[in-house]
Amino acid sequence: MLEHPVPVTNLLLAPAERADVVIDFSSSAGVEIVMRNGAASPFPQGKLPTPKTTGVVMQFRVKKHLSSLDHSNVPQNLSTYHGMNPVQSNNERNLLLSMRPDEYGRSIHLLNNELWTDPITEKPRLGDV
């Protein structure tokens, strides 16, 4: 949660992470731009993605110049982040995040040595901190 926009040329996302991205194509008429995946799997010591398959995420084909002026803008203030006060915590616990290979040698993520599809063990209630 960022308070202000941040210009970037690369973005590293972990599994299940999300990012809102605005791309300015206004000066890219006639250009094909490829968004690539360059992250090793498992990260960071694993194999790099294959450049012609998992290494390619998406291609943008910018066909023509803008037909009118672009008056859109990205707001300078995106959100306000309020940190939590640890004193408010009412149920502190330690959870182990780990990985192990599946039957095909691929890494799978575990929570307390359980699969994400296993029965729920953590049951926070509304208002819990």
C-alpha cells in the first residue's frame, strides 16, 4: 500500500501479490512492447523462465498515435496507510511458511506444513488484531 505513485521499469511480485500498474503508451505508436517474466523459480535460486513460453507474459501492440489529447492523470495521493499498534494484538501466534516439492518436483507452499487446500486452522474474528 503506497501513499504515492512510484515510477518503475521492473516489478518483482511474489505468489499471490498484486500491483496496480498504469502504462503510458502515448509516445509508442507503431511499437510492440513485451512484458516479460524474468524471475527464477523457485525464487531466487531456481531456473529462469523459458524466454518463448513462461518468460513472456503479454504483448502490447500500439497501433496509432492518440486521436486527441490525453487529459487523464494518476492521483498524487493513492492511500493512507495506518500501521497497527502491537499493543492491540489479542491473539499472537507463530505460523511457519515453508515449501516442499510435489510429486513432479515443483515447489509447493505450505502453512504450518499443511497444504493451502487443507482444512482451515486459523479463524480470525471480526475486529481481531
